[in-house]
Amino acid sequence: MKEKKQLVRQYRILLVEDEAANIQMISGYLSTDYILAIAKTRKRALELLSSSAFDLMLLDIQLPDGNGFEICQHVVTNREKYGNISIIFMTSLDSPDDEARGLSLGGNDYIHKPVNDVVLRARVKLQIQLIRKNELLEHLTCFDALTEIPNRRAFDDQLKKEWHRARREHKYLSLAILDIDYFKQYNDLYGHPAGDQCLRIMAANLTDSFVRNSDFIARYGGEEFAVLLYDTDLETSIQLMEKSLATFVEKNIEHQGSSVKSCVTFSAGICTADPATGVFSDFVNTADKELYQAKNLGRAQICGKYLTS
Ligand SMILES: Nc1nc2c(ncn2[C@@H]2O[C@H](COP(=O)(O)OP(=O)(O)OP(=O)(O)O)[C@@H](O)[C@H]2O)c(=O)[nH]1
């Protein structure tokens, strides 16, 4: 979830179809508007689904080495592997029982062959519109509107996922909680719009500082941010955060109300855990305590600690 999801993008369709004439015709209908990949067999379809992300699958039912119903069932029951792909069956099996079966297995739509180009385009467009709406909804529920980075809700989900992943893979997980120093005074002195701008700069600075795909940055609360660093020990986490603090200070956002510096600074508390031995509920508490310690020691600094079991 590192990359900002693009809300306007090209959608990817997997066409699972073995008849050359159908492939040619359907490719002609769709390839100008969508990125299209083709699988002529069940085996190839599953290979492509495993190696790339698709938004929509146009799925024939009678394939040389298998059955579209079975592919649909497999994909729907393994969403964590294949993602939230939409499925349109496209088949000459036109009995109501077959259609009902396809939809009950998790298909989103069912088109009878021979395919009419206008109907096919309209139905594909409808599914893509639904996908787009779902993405927008997901964006609204998971991203902070002010800073455009993930919000607390997204952070809580990611934290649980990464904790379990680190436990499975025997890796360290580091959590940093950051808080802008004397931010109340900043708002009081320079006004709320300037405060908002400061929060945006803070988010952008973190995004520039933590660039690994697995790094996860979120707005944790009002003027608090959180950073999750997968497979990163405490020493490295502190070094990276110190560098991030230095680049933030270099931005030199004037703050006459701060008693640390003449510009805006932040403090951070870090906890690094080995989830195989650590207790989840102590993880956030320890990072929070370290933040408190950084504030007490004079602000504009980082404190950190390994989680003890
Ligand atoms: N502009 C702006 N301010 C916010 C936002 N969210 C929270 N704040 C402000 O952040 C300030 C946080 O103040 P405090 O918790 O007292 O902390 P502080 O002044 O930073 O003091 P220390 O953390 O002890 O250095 C409050 O005045 C909040 O109103 C926001 O979205 N925009």
C-alpha cells in the first residue's frame, strides 16, 4: 500500500477463451480501451492471474483443459492471492441453471455467445464503472483528505497484517509515532490554514524519506503520524528517522513559538519488535512511551527501544 493508488488509470482485462475467431473479435472490441491479456487454457489463465493483477476476467466455461466455473470458484475462494477481480462469464451454455450457477459461484455477470459487440462493450463498461466506484470508496475510507496519505483506519489494518507477516517470516517490525512539536502554538501564531500546510509538508517529507515498498506512512491523529518499517532493526529505524527529521528541519518552516528551534520540528518514539516473541498490545504502547520520552528530553529528537517479551 506504499504507492498512492491512481484513481484514473488503465484497466486490465484477462480474456480466457480458446476459440481463435472469438479471441480476434473480442480483442478488436476491447483492446483500444483496456489493457488486454489472453489465456487459451485454464492452466495459462491461472499462471497469468498469479503473476499479474487484473481488474476483470472475461471467462469462457468450456476450455480444453478445464472448466470456467471451477476457475471462478478457485479465484473467489483465494481472493488474497488473486485480488478483487470481477468476473464476467462469456459462454454458449445458455440455460438458466448454468447462468444461475455462474452468478452464485461469484461471477458478476453472464453473457451468452455469440457475443454482440454493443452488449459486450456496455457490460464491460458497467463492471469497470463499478470497480472505479469501489476504488474511490476505498480511497475515501483509507486516505486522509488533508495530507493524502493513509489514515488511522488504514494504519490499524496494515499494522495487524505486518505484525502477522513479520511473525511468519521471522523479521523485525519497527513502528515510529511522530508528533509535531509545539503545534498548538504554531496554529495559534500562524493560523489554522498554515497549520494544515505544515501537516501536508510533514506528510510529504515522510513520503520522501521512507521509500521502500514495504514502508507504510499514515496520519495517526491530529498532528501525529505513524511509520511502519518492515524487516528493519531499531538502529536502522532510528538512523532513518533522524535523517527524516534533518530534512524536515532543512525546510525551515518558521516557528517563533517553539522553544527548541526557530523552525518547526517533530519528536518521534520508535519500538522495534520481533513479533515471534513480542506481545502485540505492548508494541504501540512502547512506541508511544518512547515518544513521550523524546518530548520530555527536549523535543526535536528520536527515542527508541526494542520490545521486550
Ligand atoms: N491546523 C491543524 N491543526 C491540527 C489538526 N489536527 C490537530 N491539530 C492541532 O494540533 C495541536 C496539538 O496540540 P498539542 O497536543 O497541545 O501538542 P503541541 O502543541 O504540539 O505540544 P507538544 O506535542 O507537547 O510539543 C492542537 O492545537 C490541534 O488543534 C489539523 O488537521 N490541522
